[in-house]
Amino acid sequence: MKWAFPLSLVACVAVQAVLLDFVSVGGVRPDCFLLLVLFWAPSSRPETATLQGFAAGLVQDALSGGPLGLKAFILSLLGFVTARLSRRLVTEKPVPQLWLLLGAVGGAGILSVGLLSFFLGPPPVLPTLRVMVPEVLYTVLLGFLLLRIPAVRPVRHAA
């Protein structure tokens, strides 16, 4: 079982690189690395989810050509928060899953724009929203549909 996350990460790299070109809508693709962290975090301890998020974010940063460490920071924070919230909230039902996905993906997008604005100056608002909003909605929709598949649902382990 200790190889499950690294294998999932390799599969995520393959899906993000090869398959998502076929399902992109207007050039917008869902964020598979973010979904990977969101699927693993509820069944992990917060420390483990943080490390998993950092690893997934570092791989995504290395492959994207963006600032190294941005996604690593965001996904490690997201893994930690999701793991902590999943211990306190009932996240097995569809409505909480949808809200958790929407909050996590939207929060990650806002945090990305905020950090980039802090370091590089404010981006143009309209072009940023034209990319960010469809990507958030597409990622949430894909994540919610994947969670409806019983084999993909996170299994909660005893803490």
C-alpha cells in the first residue's frame, strides 16, 4: 500500500500530459494533481496529506514551467486542510463533497492568483477570470463525477 500514492502520481502525470488534450474545452483542462491530493487527503493523516500535496505540487511545478514551489505550497496546504476538515466533517455524502471540492479548487485558484500578484504584480483581471473560472468549474465537475464512481471514493482509515 505504500506504493499506491507514488503510482497514482505517475498515473496523474500520464493523464495530465496525454489524455487531457482530448478532453480540453476551449483550451481549459482540469487540474488532475489537485484532484489527486483531494482524493488522497481524506484517508490520510494531515502530515501525510501535506507531504503528498507537496510531492504532487512539486511534480506539477516541474512539468508546468511555472514558478517552482507555487503549486507545491498550495497543494501541501490543501492536503493539510482537507485532511483536517475530513476528520471533523462528514465528507462521504455528495453535497459536502461538492462543497469541499468547490471550496478547495476555488481557494487554490484564488491563492495562486494572490501569490502570483504579490510576487509579480497584479495580473489583468478579465483574462485571469476567463481562465480561472472555467478551470475551477471543470475541475469541480470532473472531481464530483469521479467521486460518484465507488472505486474512486476515498476510504477513511482509523486515525
